[in-house]
Amino acid sequence: MNPTQTDTSLFKRLPLFERLRFVLVETSRAGNVGSVARAMKTMGFSDLVLVAPKCGDPLADPEAVAFASGAIDVLQGARIVPDIQQALDGCNFAAAVSARLREFSPPVWTPRAFAAHAGSQPEVRAAIVFGNERVGLPNEIVEGCNILINIPANPDYSSLNLSQAAQVLAYEARLAAVGDGVDQRGVGFHGETASVTQVDGMYAHLEQALVAIDFLDADNPKKLMPRLKRLFARTGLETEEVNILRGIASAILKARAPR
């Protein structure tokens, strides 16, 4: 059994979200199918294929629907096929997931190594293959895959359930696709960055205020202002923040002015 050799030029410009397939082999619990659909959707993936599921109609089973929660579209868009060959149709790289290493195993990779490979190779149309909850994947399926993914876990208790394993792989694949930076768009208020002239004016104003309250000795300033400048430089001051600090300095100077 080998992944289908296909015209990979079709996938060269597709993002990883459209090149990665999740394959569940002989899944016993419909709830696990729903949970995997949810794990996939939370990370932006949607291509789900079921090989000969053992749980009746997993796409409409009430337990599957309940566990899918808001990922009903991924669940109902899943395809059911009778064998692994059809599940891998259109793919050119297959990764078996197993906690159990085999004597005749393909190369063993971590989830991160797999994600990095799939994410950095735009011609790769990959499938991640998960086995039955109780018995895992048959040896012939593992041996027919390009790699075996082993999730580094507590060696004294390395058992992850199906949806947990899918979540780990989906998470690593998402990081490989979009990077590990936190998207700050729309979070909090983001003002205009203050100019160098504005910041320098604020430093001069603040220095006057500190001298006025005897916090800074103008004849012996030591390193106070350079340290304050370094402190504020780390914050990336915005125009409004500079105006606030200058307002504080003005209030200090007004309060210390002779009456």
C-alpha cells in the first residue's frame, strides 16, 4: 500500500490547511469521530476521511454530533471509504500515528517534524492516519506509510485518546502553517506610534518635572534619565501615551510653581 502518485503541481500553491487530510481507520466510537472533527476545525482543517468505521453511521450519530459541537460542517463533510487505498487517493505522503513502535517501521518522526515537513514543502499533499481506539493501526498500514508519528509523552503513561492525538497533530500543523506568533489584531487599543521628536520632547519635559520635585539632582544626574529612556524604549510608546506622560509632567511643574 502506497499513497497515490498524483500530479502534485495542482497543490503547489495551496496552503497546508487544504493539503492535509485526517484519516480515521475503523473507529469504534461515533463520539470520537465528532471530537476529531472539532479538534480539526479549531485549528483550521476540514478534510476528514473515515475508513470502514465500526460505529454505524458516525456522520449522523447523536453522540458524534454532540461531540463535534460547532464543527458539524467538518463532520458532515467527512467521506466514508472501504479501504486505506481510497482514503489516501490524491495524497503523496502518508503518516501513521502510533504510540507503539514496530520492528519493521518506517522512519519515526515527532508531530513537529512532520508538521515542519508538510508545511515547508508546498508540493506535499499529506494524510495523517489514526487507528482504532483499542487496537491501533494494523502493521500493514503502518509499514505502507512514509513515516510513523510518535507523540512524545510520559513514558509511564503514554496513552492519548483519538481526539487528543488528532488535536496535537492539528495544533503542530497550524503552527507550521501560520507561525507561532499570537495574532493581536483586534485585541485592545492600538494607537499611533510616537515619533522620535515626540518622545525626545517627553523626556525633556519629564526631566524638568523630576528636577522640580527633587527626585533628580540636575548637578549630579548619574544614570537616571538613560535608565528611564531604556525603560520606555522597551514599551514602544504611542502618541497618546507620550501625551499622558507630558500631562503628568505639566501637572507636577504646575504644582511646584511659586504662588
